[in-house]
Amino acid sequence: MASPKKKLQGLVAATITPMTEHGEINFSVIGQYVDYLVEEQGVKNIFVNGTTGEGLSLSVSERRQVAEEWVAKGRNKLDQVVIHVGALSLKDSQELARHAAEIGADGIAVIAPFFLKPRNKDILINFLKEVATAAPALPFYYYHIPALTGVKIRAEELLDGIQDKIPTFQGLKFSDTDLLDFGQCVDQNRQQQFAFLFGVDEQLLSALVMGATGAVGSTYNYMGKKTNQMLEAFERKDFSSALNHQFCIQRFINFVLKLVSEFLL
């Protein structure tokens, strides 16, 4: 069974893929990006080529290059680099999983295929298993984001017995607002030592109460320091301060959403 050098917990920044004005990947800034996350935001784990990184809009070649650069620049600076390798093509996903293992990534994550969607848990697990098997030494995480995939299979249902089928399974990135589903994932798997990584930044405090062990999100690129303050307040049971930090984060996210809305009008 795969076992990471250290359990994936705390904040995980879902990295942005830097681009030039001509739509080419700007590899030259990734080293600076790593230093910024570690030194300015206090974030030492990253999730590469996910939704924020526009992984599914990149070619397989581009995704490989991006993964290589993050792993190389993060060596001896970052704790864990998890590469999202999900794709509509099983072969592409397997290729990316093997590549992640070859370059020394610390784990892989996979989103549900969302064009010809899996109809039930067994079909989805079979797809995930085929990808996980391509990198048998790497911890495997399921990326649950039903609002984008349209795959409505509950995470609680998926986790039931999943390690029997995927021995390398270590946890999930739960990017949904269904706290009933999330809470049951935690409650029904207390003996498994899974990583329960919440993916809705503006609701993280609620998820911490439900048992989240960490969080993966885009705002930790630039609000990691503030969110770490919330985590520290929660750990010392200063819930009033933790709530104030969460409200501050929400105000910022709300401001950004309003700007985006106005821009799109």
C-alpha cells in the first residue's frame, strides 16, 4: 500500500498555470511562485493541473511539462506535490499517472470522467482503479467536484470499501457544499486514516468542524497566510477568532465574485 512520507494535511494550494500573453505556459515564473507560496503564504503543499490550473484545457504534453517544472522547482522546498491526472481518455490519464511517478510526484488525483459519465459507483471505481494501477507506488486521491463533472455519485458511497479495490487510495478532495455527504465520509471512515481535503474555501471552517484534515483551494495561493491563521485559531479552540478569519475570507471572495460578475455583464 502506498504511504506518503507525511500525511497530506493542512493547506494545499491549487496552483494557477502561468501563461504568457500568447497563450504559452510561462515556466520561468514557477520557481518564484514556489518561493512566494512558502515564504509569503506559509503553504508547502500544492495540487497541480486541477481546475484552477486549467489542466483539462491543456494538452497531455503541456500537462507533463507543467508537472515536471513544479516537481523540480519544489524539490527541498515543498512538502508534497500532488498532480491531477484525470482526463476523459483513460489512456491519457494512465500516461499522466505513470509520468507523475517517474518525475517524483508525491501523489496523484483523478476527477470523474464527465462526458460519458459513469452511471454508478462500480463503473467509477473501475475507471479510478485503472488509473491508480498505472502508478502503484503513489498515493491516490479522488477529486470529487460534482458541480463541474455532473457525476452525482455521493462520495460517502464511493468510499465504502474503496481500499479493497484501490489499495493506494489515501483520501479525497471534496469540492462540494454538501456537508451531509462530507460529514458521512468522515464519520464512516474514522478508522481508515484518510485525508479529507475540503475544496470550498469559503466554507472551510464548517468543514473543519465536520472533521476535515486539510483543504485544497485556489485562494490559498494568495490568502494562505490568513487561512493558516484560521486553522491555528481552530486548533487552539479559539472559535471566535476562527470565525472572524472565515468571515474576512468570505468578504474577499464575495468581492472577487462581484467583480467577475460585473466583468461578464
